[in-house]
Amino acid sequence: MSTEAEGYDAPRALLTLYDEALPSVYGYFVRRCADRATAEDLTSDTFLAAMDAARKASPPPITVPWLIGVARHKLADHYRRRHDRFTDPVADVPESDGEDRWDAEVDRIVAESVLARLPEHHRTVLALRYMDDRSVPECAELIGRTVHATEALLVRARRAFKQHYPEGGAR
């Protein structure tokens, strides 16, 4: 669908796509946010930003992959505003039924910290593939690349992640 085409109504296209796109956009956030309220707020922010873009003189093509791109930017903005997220010391060590649960939580925190330092395209493809459990072809479609290019990007992103992950931290 060309945005240049006569009669293209981007706001209407967004409203038409809303029911189909909402689970994807919300699902994107719910896997990456500490709580549902934040995921809901960021989902709302994404659709508001999308409507603003749709109302422009030359609106982008309104698709689910484009909305996921808007969502990625909203999530990045959210984490930029919380720049101190990984610098706060842990106040109390939570009680644990076993050391394994604590180790898993520490590994998760370290992995999030490493992801935050990677370039956006590496974070995106790793999150889609491993956090969202998307297939490589699904990742390719969502980020607008070929399957082969996405596989190559995943190789580079995993390599970058491993380079930044602390020694002895990976299990």
C-alpha cells in the first residue's frame, strides 16, 4: 500500500489494523517490562505516536512491523528515562528457596544490562528471537530483512552479546 497513492487514509488504516496489531504490540512490551502497567502505558504511547505519524502529510505505511518499530523506540525512550536502572544497589537479598533461583535472577539482570549496551538492531533481533520466541522468518518479517540477512544479524548479535557478557556468567 503506497502512502503516495491517491486517497490513502493512514489514520483509518491504523484504526483498521488496531485489533490485529494490539496483541503484538502489547506482547512486545509485556515481555520486556517489569509490570503490566508499564507495558500498558507504553502500548498506549505507541498507538498515540502512530496516530500522530499517520496524520502527517506524508504518513508511513501502517503495518504491524512498522508499529513494532515504533514500540522499540518507545521502549528505548522508557529505558533512557530510567538510566539509573542498573546502577541501583540491591537493598535486601530476597529470601530464596534455593540458590538456583537467585542465580537465575542475577543472570537475568546481567543479561538485561548487556542487552542495554548493544546497538538497537542487535537488541531487537535478540529480543524477538529469544525473548519473544519468534522464528527467524518471523523476526525477518518484523524487522524488514530477508531471512538470510536476519540469520547473519543474529550471528553478529550473539557474538556481540557474548563479548559483553562477564566471564563465567554464562551457564
